[in-house]
Amino acid sequence: MTPASAIPFSASAQWFDRAWNLWCRRPVFFAGTALLMLALRWGVDLVPFGGGAFIFLSYLTDALIFAMVWLALSQADGGGGLMDGWRLLNGRRGRVARAGLWGLPSAAVGFLLLALEGPLFEAIGVALGARVAGWLMLGWIFAVGWICCTLLFGALFACIEAARGEDGLWTAGLKGMRAAYVGWRPLLGVWTAFVCGAALCAALTAGVMGHLGLTAIDGVARDALEYWINWPALFIAVMALLALLTPCGGDLLAAAEAGGQHDGLTLAAFGETAAVRLGMVLKTLAAAVVLSGLFVIDVGAGSIVVGALGLWLTGRALAKAAPAWGDSGASLWARWRWLVLTGLPAVILWLGVAGM
């Protein structure tokens, strides 16, 4: 499933150039929208209860903001304001907000892969040495971030599809993820640029921190510094993401549509193939967990066996549900019963065995 319409890695440079020109034309618009998003997230942090539920809510609000930005910038002169985007969403706000749920796969995949990092790389450290394991772990973290970044853009494209008139939540998500798949190469360039930017911000922060005395970062000042130190970099990253939305979204959605017409990358084929390959990945992770169990000494054999068996059975069940992933009319239960009947029980059992 490699479409001829796949966009090359070099497209990311063009996206950044167009995003920079767009930002230079409307810096106040992007700064204000970024501040709005961060203010909403900050409000979630202040809630003393129900953290998980309010984080879930943030997916819905983010979806609305990204859709508003897309519609505002898609006007003939590109000069629409955020409220213009809000008005253009009239009658579709609920569908767009629900499309934000497609951000959950990014969080789930990141949690799963990073949770497996410890036993896998401890085993590599025992077998090949700590230095090799350290370098491979850095590569693993980078790759996991790239996968999550690609899935995140897929969720953003799903919100755009909902804003453009797609009524089906599943269809909008498949269209968004198909666009992200078509653009995985330039999205790797986007992720690399974000990582380099984060490293630069960290170096600058370290230089500033090195000139502060201990009395300046003690007590209440230390708590405030720890809370706010990453927000300037996050503000810049959110502005960059907002500015990139129109250049990369327009190119990738058009390329995905062309792939569906000319390369056979229909939504049905894409959905079914995605389920099959995700099942294969889960089975591969199960084999990796078994192999790591031969070298890891501080993880019980029962935990290794239950975790590997759970991953393998979940992958097998997901592959069986693949036809439902390609059928836009399939029921919710047909698509997700593998998670309810296999995935969640495996997680609960693994947590119980690991806690013994």
C-alpha cells in the first residue's frame, strides 16, 4: 500500500516556507489563537478533580479551534478571523468536536510503545551493552514521537474533513489518517524540525538557568519556574502547528483524494489494510516482549507471559475485525469488539499480575 501520490520528504521545507509567510502576514491571529488554546489547557490543569475527563474534553475544544483556523484561512483573501471560522462552523460544531476523538489513537499508541520501552531496552542492555541500548532507545523515542505526530496530524485532518462537510465520524477519521499516511515522509521532516527546535529551546533555557543563583530558584519561585519554564517553547510550537495546518492539510488531503481515485487507495482498502497491519505490529511487539523476557531479571515471568499473550491475542482479534474497519456502514461493536473483549481484559490481567 504505497501510493504513487505519496508526497516526498522535501515537501516539508515548502510547508515551512509557506507557513512562515502566512505567519508574517497575520502574526496577531496566530499568537492570539495559540494563547487561546494554551489558556484552555491551563484551565484544565487548574481543575482539582476529574483530570482524565477534562483532558478528554480538551480533544474536543482543540478540534473546534483547528477547524475554525482552517475555515478562517480558507477564505478567498485568507483574512478571516477566528470568529468568522466559528460562524462558518454553524450546524457542524458537534461533528467537528467529535472528530477530535481521533486524537486518542496518538495518545494510546504513545502510551503503549513507551510503556514497553523499559523491558525491551533493559534486555538489549544486558545482551549488547548499555551504550548500544542507550542509542537504540533514543532512536525508539524519536520513532515513537514521529508515529504519534503523524497520527496527530491525521486527527487534525479528520477535524478538517468534518468541517468541510463529512458527516460520518469514522469516514472523516479514515480520510484524515489516509492523508497522514500519504504524507508520512514530509511529516517526518516536520517532526524532525520540532525536535530540533525543542533541543534549541532546551539549550537556551539551560544557558539562562545557569546564570541564576540558587536563591532565585528556591521555594515558591522554584515551583513557578518548574511550572512555566516550558510554556514559551510550547507557545511557539502551537503557533507553528497552526501556521502549518493550511499548507500541509491542503496538499495532503488533495493527494489522498487523488490516491483514492488513481492508486486504488480507497477508504475501504485503507481501513482494512490499516487494521491488518496494526494487528501485525501488536504480534511483533508480543514476540519482542517474549525475547526481552530471556534477559530481563527484574520483571516476573508471569508478567512477561501475560503481556506477550495479551498483545498477540489482541493483534489476532484486531486482524479479524479488519473488514469492519473498511466498511463505513459497520457497527461500532464490529469495529471495536477486539478492544473490549481482548485488549482491555489483557491490560487488567497484566496489571494484576505485575502488581503481585
